[in-house]
Amino acid sequence: MTTSTAHRADHQLREEILYWCRESVRTGLNFNTQGNISVRLPEHEAIVITPSGVRYDVLTPEQMVVVGYDGRVVEGDLFPSTETDVHLAHYRARPDVHAIVHTESPYVNMFGAVGRPIDPVLLNMVLYAKGAVPVMPFEFSTNADFGARSAATMGDDVNAVVWANHGLLSVGQDLAGAFKVAVAVEANAQVLFGALQLGTPRLLELADIVIPEGARLP
């Protein structure tokens, strides 16, 4: 692994990644060293990603790792996330994606454990995830083949995929957007779980929602 004084990922971006890492713990989407976050660096044909096995409460911006599109570490002293190849596969499949957030969201994992897609019942779910979130069958998640299957399961029309018995991967045009997807899907999963106990939930479709001209999204 190498270090560089000409940082490919600037300090502000590293601070932003750290902020959302800690938010993922604060909001209950992650715990301990679980989950990971990355951002695309198209000008360097690389991504910056969280390191493997470091708790977010002691993680520093300088410990983020820059990895080339070929999977080679080009900047950083620590090992990158064990799911780096998975992130790279999603970036290859979705040129529109510039940030990825992987969480271990509890209610999402309930649906993943029974292999049930997460249908949209909340507005934010439709606005950010874009539709029902599919579930990928369980398998070990630290290789490029898994990443390619994950990306194929997600497809181009929605912004998240559930890994059965494991967690959620959400994507966005920027890091704040990818995190909004993760939060929206978990909140939707929680409400959907309760609604199914009460009766038959009304599902939402993005195509059926009329967004007034000039309206700001929540």
C-alpha cells in the first residue's frame, strides 16, 4: 500500500465520509465496524472508501483508502473495506452513481432474512429508492462476482438492493443522496412491517405521484 502527499481525495471529502459513517451509527443503521461507504473519484479513475475493521468512533479522515478502478490501492496505509470489489462492480454498472452506502439496517434485514422485497409505502421511499427494493439471495459478499450479481439485481431503475441475511446497499449521485436512500428504505421497512400486521398496506408507485412544479423534495 502507498501513501501520497498529493491526495486524490481531499480532506473535505474525507470529512464528509466520516460524518456519514458516524451518522449511520447514530441513526441505528450500523454498529461496531459494520457497513462501509465510498465515493467515486472520476478524475482519478478511482474511489475513496472506508478502511476495513476500524470503528467509526475512532476513524480519522486520513485513514480513508483510495482504490483504483482496477482494485489496486493507490493511496492509504490500511486495508480497504472487504467489500471494495462489490462497490467497484456497482460503479461499473451504474455510471450515474457517485456514492455508495452499505448498512446493516435491522428492519431491512428482517425482510432480507425471509427473502421478501421491500415494497414502497412511504413517500420518501418512492422519491429516493424509486420503487420496490429487491432481495439478492444470500452468499458471501467480498468478491467481484457477488458485486456483479448485486448490481444486476438492483438494476437501473431503483437505488438500493437488499443482501439477504446481510444488509442494504444504496446508491446516489452524491453521498448525502445515497444516505437518504438508506434512511428511507429502513424507515419504509419499519412501517411496512407494522402495516402488514394491521392489514393490507397501500403501496405507492413513483409514476402515480404528481410532484408540483417547483416543489422541493423532503
